[in-house]
Amino acid sequence: MKTSLKVIILFLIVFNFRIPYFYDTAVLSVIISLLYYIIVRRSIPFYQFNSRYVVTILAATVAMICIVMLITVFHGRYDFTLYMKRFTLQLFMLFALATAYPLMIEGKEEQALEETLKIICYTFAWEGAIHLTGFIYNPFGEWLIRLLSEDRKIVDSYVSDYYIHRFRFYAMSGSVFFELPAAMGVACIVYFRLLLERGQKYMGYFISIVVLMLLLAGIMLSGRTGFIGLFTGLLYYIVFMSRSGWKKDIWRLVAASALLGFIFYSALSDKQKNDFNEQLLPFALEGYYNWKEYGTFFIRSADVTMDSHYFPLKAETIQKGHGVEAMSVPFYRHTDAGYMNALVFGGIFYLLALVAYQCLYFIKPLSLARLRVDANGRRRDFWFFTILLAYMFVMEYKGVALGSQHLTEVVFLFICSAYITQHYFREDYGQDS
């Protein structure tokens, strides 16, 4: 199967959004995958559902649905619309990825990981390109809002009541707030891992620069949270790339990106340049603008998270929670922080369940990567998976992330499955794993 179709299928799964007749695009991805198997391969492969790793993740997701249900019933709330809906949707998205997985790596088992990383980079680059197009050509952005929003008045209320920039809604995604920039950060880590491959035959040099610029655009337009992944990925790249000439490679990357950005900016109209200067840059680079104006580097949302979204919890809350989100408890206020939401909903037990569920994605690949070293004798892949796991714990500080962030969990299943496939394929054929 061509890379372009693989990217389309993954796009439909990861950015799962509502469309007429199919309900969600993840449903459409399953239909496309099945049609490909029936028409092209003349058989439907079920081996991925026999994979112990995939079955474990799917079964654990079902277990999380049951845990959420039990916590809610235990507290006599019987409101399953929030947490249970998240895991139910995630279960189907994971199922859709497992269905499409055989065609994603078809004929590429020996390089399954690298093929997967490339598809992920292209998929998120396309999301960045769509978001950027909506920003520079507002009619397209407004069309996206009409297409993806059930009620346009809701978008208007977010913009007017919560002072959220309208361009953040110009994304072709079912999730446009915290989940999208957080997932963009994961894509950046994936991008720099792919650049470490010797010879880097998976993306040409020019294409790799374009992909990086589109990922950067996606972060700037969706939310600053993704910068954590960008700088984490860059640091990982610096540490694990060849020790000789790394400064030269970094400067080439920066110079080429700056040149491409300058050419793009120069081609914009005066109005589009004004939108960049007056809307996008002050939002994306808020810390720098605050430092320039007030002499102090700070980001309002980060300060608000610590000041408003973290507050003392009662012992009863920590022990067993309340079966609802914080704002539904009379003596607590609304909070976006993931750790706080988990404790208020189900206490320490639910938080530990989320931690265990999230770690479950990485236990197998980490155990395999621990034994594998690169040409320089370093455990590059081990640290790659460790960073991805640690990234989710950092994201949980800002919002709901551990084990329940749809976009990233699907990407994690894809990456980890590919790594396991590649490991055992090379092992079976006596290649270096």
C-alpha cells in the first residue's frame, strides 16, 4: 500500500472527527481497511488480534471502562457521560488502529518501526498544514468550524467568554485543545527519533525540513504545550546523534528551517502578515513577549495551572474520590489538572490504575529495547520509549493525559506494536535486533 493511503487511514483514526453517514472517521478507517483486505489481499488478516500485546492493551482498556463504571456506581452517581465515554471512544480508536495495522506495515516488517515513525510524522504534518491553511485563509478555517462543530455558537462562546483564539478551532480534529498540542509534542519526539536513523532514507532532507516546519506550525496554532515535546525531542536528538559534527547538523537544521520560514512569510499578503504578528506570535511566544514587555519570562496558563488548578484535597477525596469531576463537588472548584481530576473522581486507587494502564503500553517494548544498543553502544530505543512514557506524566500535570488521551494512546499502540513486530521479525530471520 502506498504511503499516502496509510497516512490518510492513520489521520482518520488519530484525529477522529464527526462526518456525515459514518458518525466518526475512525469508523470510516475500519471500512477502508476492510475493503482493502477484501479487494486487494482477498483475505482479512486477524493476526494482530492474536498478538498478546494488542489483546492485553484492548483488555486493559475494557478493564478501565469497568473501573470507571464501578467507581461511579459506588458513589451513587450513575453519570457515565464523561470518563466512561472517553475510554469507550478510545477502545474503538485502538480497535481501528489494530484493524489497519497489518496494511500499515505490509512488506515493511524488517523496518516496521521506521515505517511507522514516518507515517506518524507525515500524518501530523498534514494536520499542521490544514491548520495553517485555515489560519492564513480564514474562509477555509470557518468552513472547518462548520464541518466539525455540532453547534457554531459553542465556538463563539469559547472565543468571547474564555478569550480563546478563534484560530485554535481551525484544526481538522475531534480534539482541538489540550490533546492536540500534546499529541503534536509526541510527533516531534517521533520526528527526531526518525532523524537518528543512519542515512535517514525515510524522509529526504528537504521533506524533513518541511515536516518539521508544519509540526512547529501545528504547535503554534493549537497550543504551547507541544513545545515541551519539541524541545524534549531536540535534546534526545542531540544526545544520541553521532558525537562528531552534531553542532553542524543542528545549525543546518535551524538555518534551513529559518530560510524556509522566511520564504513562506515573505509570500504572505499584508493582512496575513498582520495576523501572524498580532495574533499568532503573541500567543505562541507569550513567554518571550512577556519578558520583552515586563522583563519577566512567564506564561499565564502555566501560572494559572499552579495557582488555580491545584488546591488542597481532603483525606476522604484522596482515599476514595467522589465519582464526579471536581466542579461537581460543592467544596471544590473546577480544575484542568489531570492529577487533581483523577484523585477527585476515584481517589488514589483510580490514579494508580491510570498509571498502571499507561505503563502497560511500554512494558513490553522497554523490556526488548533494554537489550538493544545502537552503533555507539547506547540504548537509544530504551530511552526513546522512556521519554514517551515520562512525557505523559508531565502532561498529566497540565491536563487529563495518563491513559486517556485518545490521540497519543493510538500513536503509542502503533509505535510499540511496530517495535515488537520488527524485533521478532529480525530475530526469526537471524538479523541484528
